[in-house]
Amino acid sequence: MELIVPSGVLDAFGLAAADVEAIRHGHGLINSSYKITHRESKGTAWLLQKINIHVFPQPEAIAHNWKLAAETIKLRDTDYFFIEFLPTLSGGDFHRDTEGAYWRLLPFVQGTSAYERVVEPQQAWSAARAFGTFCNLLSDAPVHEFYETIKGFHDLDLRVRQLKASVTTASANRLKSAADCISDIEQFNWIRDYYISLVNHPAIPLRVMHMDAKLNNVLFRCNSNHAFCLVDFDTLMPGYIISDMGDMVRTMVCGTNEEELVSGDAAFRPEYFEALIQAYSETAGESLTAAERDALAYSGLILVYIQAIRFLTDYLSGDIYYSVTHDCHNLARTKGQLSWLKSLAAQTDYMKQTVKRVFG
Ligand code: GN1
Ligand code: MG
């Protein structure tokens, strides 16, 4: 079988091309991932990833953050399962191929799978325990020693400014088809105001967060509701408490997943929201300030809003960031997120009450 990754890359990690098979893996929109399996001992596998350096211009910063998190966690819990880089034969974190691309190798976690939708609240509960535990273990991490691997990644104010800039350079056609979405986004400007007041609040500290806490970055034990571990630490960086709960609400409370969401079908599932908040309070609760707890009620609104803005900005910029399969893909994703945002906004009071009740 023809290999879909250059054999020089495998050589660099001490893997012989003749001994392994490679297949594309996962649904990530940024990096390219391959599952590498040993032809004879099928139980041995690796995850090989080519880093998208347009998105992550300094892969070394990712490796730095990842290792610092591993060291911090080990001081608190030596048994915590945290995936770490497998070095190249020369001891490096990455292999650079002849075109300058960065590749890294990770162990493949056998006996687990990632889900694209949660169908039982128990799954949301278990995933939120995994993110809450992670947040708690990193609550005393030296946050200023971590790099921002993407500048202003979840900075809603910056994202709004980027959208405005993309409006000024967009093609007339795309601008026309995006007009309704642009005006919907303006309607929700109060979320940006809330975000600004939040990050300026003295009791909302910078913390080390995962920052891509969506459902498919949790590995569940196969055929179970048990979240075994977290993956995808590229965006691990200083951030605020809203990021991880926000992406969990975004991807687990809605019954329809990000790619399938279309206008009007985004149902809010209260029992899933409650499961997330309950699990987070049990695991991260004690390390949160009162202001951080209150902010969790708004986290989904902020993250869905950011995601709608990011998809729309990319649409107006000509699809330069997210991988797309058709011309209107980013516009359709934007409409899906906006539909979800409207359902979610109608539940603001419910979310506030639930957070208050669960945290007491
Ligand atoms: C990207 O590549 P992936 O699927 O892990 C993005 C997230 C978005 C997500 C939307 C570095 O994540 O922020 O929420 O797509 N990651 C980056 O599905 O931009
Ligand atoms: Mg990611």
C-alpha cells in the first residue's frame, strides 16, 4: 500500500515505512493527523501529526507548554494519564521535513474513541469531569511561563475587530450572502460587552486552560460513557475560566453537531447543561472564585458567539483558516452557530439559576 506520509518522516521517528500502515485520522479542522499501525503487532499504534504552521507559527511554543503542563500535573498527581511527545531519533520534539513542515509523534491511545455527539447526559458529565480535573490540576501552574500559541485566541473583542476588518476586504458576492449573519452578529454585541467586563474583573484570574474543550477532544473508553483522557493540547495556554466550559456547552448541550447544525434545529438540552455544571463543580469547583463560578453561566454564549464570528471571518476572508469541502461551508457553519446562539440566549436565566443551584 502506498504510504500517505513521507517515509523520511517515519524514519526520523525510528519507524520503518515497510513495517507500518498509515490512515487519515479524526475530524480536526487544522492539523493533519494519521494513525500509524504496526503491520504485524496490530496493537502498537501511533498518532503522527503535521502541524499547520499558518495557525501555529511557533510549534516549539506548543511543545514548551505541553511539557510545562506535564511537569505541573506530575507534582499533583503522578498517576494522571497525560499524553506526551515521543521524541525523534535525535531527541527532538518535532521532525522538520524537506519542505520545512513540522511533524510530531504521539502514542495512540488504544481502546478509546472520540464521539461527534453525546447521546446521554452521563457522557457530558464524564467529559466535564475530565476537563474540570485538568483545570484543577493546573490551577497553581505558573501561568506566565506559558506561551499564547495563538495570540488572542479566545479574545472576543479581537475576534469582533477581525470580523470588521474582513468585511472591508471581502468579495462583493460573499459580503452579500453573509449580510444576514453580519446583522445577527451585531444583535449579540452585548455578549462582547459582557466579555470585556469579565476579563477586567479582579476576581477573574488568568489560568492555564485547554482552550479547545470540544467533545471530540475527549477520548472515551470504547463502548462506554467513561471519558478516559483529553487530547489536543496545541491550544493549551493562558486564558479564562469561560473557555473550556464554553466549548463544552457549545458542543455537548446542543443535540446536533457543529457540521450538521442548520438554521432552526439547535435544541437546548437542559439535562446536559446540568450534567456539565455538576461535573465541573465536583472537580474544578474548589479552585474557582465566586466570580468565575457565576461566569460559567455565560460561557456557552461567549464561545458560540466567538465560533460564529470566526467561521464568518474566515468565509469573508476566502476560507484561509478552516478546511472546507465546499464554497459555502464556512457560511453554513456560521448559520449553524448563530442558530445555536439564539436557542442558547433564550436559556440565559435557566443557565444562571442552574449554576447558582449547583454551586450553592
Ligand atoms: C478547530 O482543529 P480542531 O478541530 O481541533 C479550532 C477550534 C475550533 C474548532 C471548531 C486551533 O479545532 O478553536 O473551535 O476547530 N482550533 C484552532 O470545530 O483554531
Ligand atoms: Mg484543536
